[in-house]
Amino acid sequence: MLKDKCDKYSTWTVLRRSVGILQQMAASKSWSKKTLTAENLQKAESKIITDIQQHHFKDDCNLISSGKTVNKTSLLFRLDPFIDQDGVLLVGGRAKESQILSFGEKHPIILPRNEHVSSLIVRHYHNITHHQGRNITFGAIRSAGFWIVGATRLVKSIIRNCITCNRLRGKPAKQIMSNLPAERLDPTPPFTNIGIDCFGPFVVKERRSEVKRWGLLLTCLYSRAVHVEVLEDMTTDSLINAFRSFMCLRGPIKTIYCDQGTNFKGASNELQKEWMSMETKSTLTKYLRDKQIEFKFNAPHASHAGGVWERQIRNIRAVLSGMSAKFNCRLNTAGLRTAFYEAMATINSRPIAINALTDPKSAVLTPNHLLHSKPTSVASLPGTFDATEMYGQKMWRKVQQFSEEFWKEWKDGYLSEITKRQKWERPHRNLQKGDIVLLVEEASPRNQWPCGIIDEADAGADGKVRKVKVRMANVGIDNKGKVIFPASTLERPIQKLVLLHKKEDDTE
């Protein structure tokens, strides 16, 4: 049967030409190919369509051929169908007397939705309209003289799976928000499991020169307390020294969550190297190896995965950066460190329970309660401080004015944004190995975004994939197809990927 042969073809044009050539060979009884005419293609199209209609609408065609009307339960009942002289089932409709519409527009050919030929026709006219939207594609199909039963769903499905449309207008992948990690929920001593990030730079005065300094924010995942250290530069040595200073004050660390900054990766590598180089039989060495700090890195470009510390970074960085520019580099390194500690005390005195802001009878719980069982931050130094202190000679008065300005601006910004907006509330299809994706690069035009194929899908504890490894399109191939150098593999969160094509055996 011709219908079974049609499933092998990928385009409507090739299918029509193939059937036209076969009809031409059968008529001439020769294997020689001749040039196809428009009449040959029209006959081939009629043959394909009549075969499809006889398979899907056989009962309706028999009733119409015998002079009867189709049953009321038929999908074609409202179309008033009839059969023309070529045996093709057409729509009767109410536009028979129109002098504007062509015959094909007044009486389009009826086709079923769940048929491969119908999909080929939709793709054909979708390509002709240069991958425009559903309405334009639908109009092109009707103008060409085809009436596909349930065409709206078919057109939407074709456009949704169109690689070109996804490349031009596809949205990044999404997945339901994951559960909170155990480190956020299990009671632990403060600053046992932390998240870290850097912010800055801040320009400070050192004698007669101006130098840059950065801030390192460390936030406890359980108590939501913060600690801030000054970094003289963004090197691994400076970061390790900041960790040592932090642990002298706050105690040992078990787990560090962070993004894949070069200084964080370097600190992890340096610590691992030092521990491995120590004497293996030493009791201290064994203890350190058992209790060593574990770095857990988020996927590259996945800043949303570090919301627990990015929230605090946003509050501190926005205020301190703006104030640093406002005060025109009036602090030195020691003054900036004191200002950081004042800001840290202020942040740790914030309420961490929403009902404390609305219920006057409830106690205000702050991170300082969990840190040292003291209710709020230390009292301010005596005296009146205004903006003119930034131009005075006494550094401690500059720092105090800096702290008071920080508290005012941070409080206004935090209380106005304390309500969180939830995202990614519904589960979506998991990206799978073999899917072809487009990597989102916001700094480049969309038509220059690179493509790749998923090599590995990392599913979380709930079975949902939120980060994958993508093997990029290999450009290291010579003109003979020989691989000069292997393709690179990148790790990315799914929010930075646009699905172009599902793997062939996908049944979802």
C-alpha cells in the first residue's frame, strides 16, 4: 500500500516527485527517468491523497459514493464533503458561490491529523512561510487547498518541534525548583556549612595612592548569619588567608558551597594538594583528611543555584558599592575592614522570621541570637554623626558614619524585598542524553549561539535534571572528515540551554 511507503520520506516535495517518477515509469514501462511536468506532480499528489483518504475515511467515502450523507458521528459531518472526478474527498462548505476564492480555497482537500503525509504538508508550508507563527502557517495551508482535521494541534506540534523555530525563538529549559539541601535544614553549629562569594572592588586610600580591595562574604546555610573579610586581591593565597582568619574566629568548616570562580577553584586545589603532601602516617594528617573541607561547586553560569548567599551579596554589595562611590574613596584598608564588620553586625541583627515584623507580641529572632545569644548588634558609639564626618581627620568617625548610612539604606532595601517570588513551580521534561541543545550566550547575538549534544544528564535526588554536560559541535575536522582534535565538553545548567531536537527514541 502506498501509505506505508510514505513514512520513509522526510519532505512533501521529495514524496511527490518520487511517486511521480514511479507513475511515469509504470506508464512507459521503462526504467528511464524523464522530466516531470506539473501535470505529473498533480497526478502523483492525487494518488497519495486518495490512498490516505481511503485508509482513514473509507466508510465516509463509501457513503458519499453511494449518494448518501455521512453519519452525524463522523468528524466530516459539518464539512459537507463530496468526491470530485479524480476520486479526491473535498470540503463542500458554504462558499461555493464565491467569485473571489479559487476552487482549492472553496473546496480544500480533506486530510487526517494523525498521518505522516499531513505532517509533511505542514512542514512544507511552514518552510515556505519562512518559519513564521501558527496563524501564518495555518493560512498558507488553507490557501494551498488543504483542510487537515485538527490542524491547529498539528501545526502547534510541528512548530514546537521545529529546530529552526527553536533556534530563533525557543525559550531556555526549565525544571521544578529542587528541594533544599540537608545543610539548610539539619541543625549544625553556626558556620559549619557555608556559602561564599566575592564582591567589589572598593577603592581605598593607602598613603598617597589608591588601591583596590574586595570583600569575601561567608554565610551560614543554617542560621543565615554572615561574615565578611577583606581580600587584598583575588588570588588563591589571599582567599586561603581569609579562610584561616575566618576559622580562627568562627571555628572549623565542613562544607563550602560556591560558584566556579577561578580563585575558589584554586583554593580547593591548593588545600587538596597540601593535605595529600602531608605525612600519611601522622595522626594529625589522618584527622585532617577525615575532617577536610569539602568544596561543592555549582554548575558554571548557574548563579540562581546560590540564592542563599546571592541574597546577602545583593544587599551588601549594592549598598557598600554605592556608598563607596558616594564617599569618594575616603576610607583606608583598616577603615574598610571596620566598615565591613559594622555591616556584618548590622546584617546579623536583621529579623529572620517574617512574623516578627507583623506580630508585636512575638520576639524578634535574629542570627545574632544563634551566634552568641545576644539579641541585637552592639550599641553605636556615643556622639552625633553626619555626612560631613567623611571629610574629617578621624578615621573612626568616618567608619561610624559609614555604618549608620549602611544600616539606613540596607533596612529600606531589605524590608521592601523580604517577600520572595517563587519560580519554576511545575515539573518539566528532563533533558536527556542525546538531546541537541543551543547554549545561551547573552553576550552574543542569538544566531551565533553554539550548538551541542548532551553527553551526560546529572539527575538530582528527586530524579530531576538541572545540570548537564554538553559536547560541543566539533570544529576540529579536516576536509576528509578526520578528527584533528576532540570536541570540548561544557557543564551548564538547563536554564542556559534551549532544546532544539529531542533524541530519536524519546517517548515523552
